[in-house]
Amino acid sequence: YYYEKGRLPEAIGTLEECLLAKRSFLPQNHPDIGATLWNLGKAYEKGQNVAKATELLQECLSVRESSLPATHPDVIDVLRTLARIAYNQEKYYESLQMYRRLHDSLTGTSQTEDL
């Protein structure tokens, strides 16, 4: 609700409280924790705190990869978002690595050669 109304600080506070509550009673790889990490990461990204957004989205990716198939749209979304963030920060090698992981997830292949 707060996020949609442009009230980012309230949205972030609410999401952080929600994450804390979920972590107290759900397994750490539960999809609901992944969803909250996703929402919190996107809120921080919108608020221009890219470092915090990246940290949360990487944790989200870890949760989602442990609980969902590699081809699941939620896993794909996180990979795509992390690749875009890295690219926008001119971290081209990191961005390329994420795009390769995205490609591998979508095609079921693995590019083992290093850049």
C-alpha cells in the first residue's frame, strides 16, 4: 500500500518488520521470505539505495534458487534485475555473469568457459 502511494520510507519500514516476523517462524528458504526480500530489494532500488537493494536481491536469489526450479519466473526476475543493476553501475563483468546465469537457466545449458 505505502509503496503504491509513493511513501517509500513507510513501505521499507513495514517490509522490514514483515521480514523479521517471517524469519522468526518460517524456514529460511521459504518462498514467502524470498517474496519479502524481493519487495524490500525493489523498494530500496526505487529509493536509490542500490547497495542495499543488491544485497537483499542476492539473498532473495539464494532463497529462490533453493526453493524453486531455475526456470521459475521468480528466479528469472531476480537474475534479470541483478544483471540490470550491475550494468547500470558499469559493473559489466558482473552484469555479464548474471546474464549468463539467466541464459543458462532459460536454456538448461551451462557456459563453463571463463571470460
